[in-house]
Amino acid sequence: MSPSEIPADPLAPRATPDDAVLLTARGIRKSFGDNEVLRSIDLEVRRGEVVVLIGPSGSGKTTVLRSLNGLETPDAGILSFDGGPDLDFAAKVTKQGRLAMRDRSAMVFQQHNLFPHMTVLENVIEGPVRVQRVPKAQAIADAEALLERVGLAEKRDAYPFALSGGQQQRVGIVRALALKPDLLLFDEPTSALDPELVGEVLKVIKELADEGWTMVVVTHELGFARQVADEVLFMDGGVVVERGAPGSMFTNPREARTRQFLDRIL
Ligand code: ADP
């Protein structure tokens, strides 16, 4: 078989751990009416890196994630993937540019957002088939491999209501993986789960991190953050107050605001 005939492994992340910068965000600003929610956010994510955003509720973490994949349009700032053409939000961003950005990442939400009237398999292939025009047989084969990967192969034909919250969220993760994004975005992926279901979802995310997926994760699970994060950003009031490796930030934060937050949560 020549290399071009070898089928792409649907389980393999497109990113491999190296030093190349995948995503650069500079000076991202966003207001909702008078509420200035992001006040110039800078962020750099290298391929294979896991960046974790922590901070109090309302500090702007979700808005950062949504800005990275085009669910929110920043008022100003620059985004670029792979050092490619910049999207400059202070200038006019074309629809084409926005859609190209959206394709680079896939988001896992706090609530899994599965379509209730579709089976697990139908939920997973919906994006690839309808949006990305992947042939259905290929999308099904990829989906089955991914479901197997998270231990849900036998739930292929089940409807979301028949699954536990943890299983639903694992399907949510598979749905994001099926889009074969460069970047996975997780928005508090376990905060809607009963405590006994949190572990199974964090385990899957950790495995993906270990496999080299590039991700930005918003979470309050600091033990998990310490395990997976290459870099932690502590946000408060729409700014990044402090950033660094989790070990040093959690044991010895530089900023008083970080310390106060960690004291409350740890
Ligand atoms: P976090 O994820 O840190 O809890 P968010 O990014 O969700 O913070 O929210 C930051 C602020 O932006 C909050 O004050 C929130 O009420 C406000 N906000 C977020 N989304 C919207 C929206 N679509 N319309 C108006 N205000 C919003």
C-alpha cells in the first residue's frame, strides 16, 4: 500500500507535540453593552500544548473560548492560526475568514448539547457529513472508531436520554473529535455532572492530552489542571492576571488575586 492509500487514523490528533505555535491571540477585547468583558487578552497555544483557564465566575473565560472559535466576534484584537493570515477584528473580518477560523477548532460545552432526537451515531456524524461533506460511510467508520476509543461502542444506536451524564459528555467529546479539529476547546466540561461522573470524563480528556491533542480548557478542577496543563492562565475581571506552569502557580502564586482565588477553591 502506498502512503496515500493508507487510511487516515481517525484517532490520531492532527497536532503533534512540537514547538510550532498553532494559535496566537493578541489584544482580544469584547464588550456586551457597557460591560467590558475582555480587556485585551493575549494567548499563545503551541501544537500539542494544553492551556487551562481558571478564574472566578464572570471573569471572561467562556467568552475567550467562544472568541477563539468564532461563536463570539471580538470588538478588537487579532487571531491567527499557524502564523497564517491574521483575523483583525478592529478591521472588517470577512465571513470567509470567520468560517475558516471556526473550522480550526471544536468546542465541548458544559452541557453536552446533543440532539435529543438523534442516536449517538447520528449526533457524531452530523457535523462531518452535513458541514464538512465527509462521505457518510467514512463518517460512520470514523465515529465508530472514536466511540470505541471512549468505551461507548455499544451505545452507538442509543438516544441521549438513555445515557448517563458522563456518557453523554463523552459523546460530546467524540462529536468534537469527529470534526478533526486542530484545537479542542473545553468549556467547564464537568461542571454540570454529578460528582461521581466527573472522573470518567476527565480521564478521557487527560488521555487526549497525553496523545498530543492541542487544547484550551476552562475548568474549576484544579487537581486535573495540575495534571494536564502546560500553562495555566488565571483570569479576573476580563484580564489575564497571572500565567505560568500549574505547579508553581498553585503552590506559589505571584499575584494576591490569584492567591485569594486559589485559597477559596483549593
Ligand atoms: P466566565 O466563563 O469566566 O464565567 P463569561 O465569559 O461567561 O465568564 O462571562 C463574562 C461576563 O460576560 C459576565 O458578566 C457575563 O454576564 C457576560 N456575558 C457573557 N456572554 C454574554 C452575552 N451573550 N450577552 C451579555 N453578557 C454576556
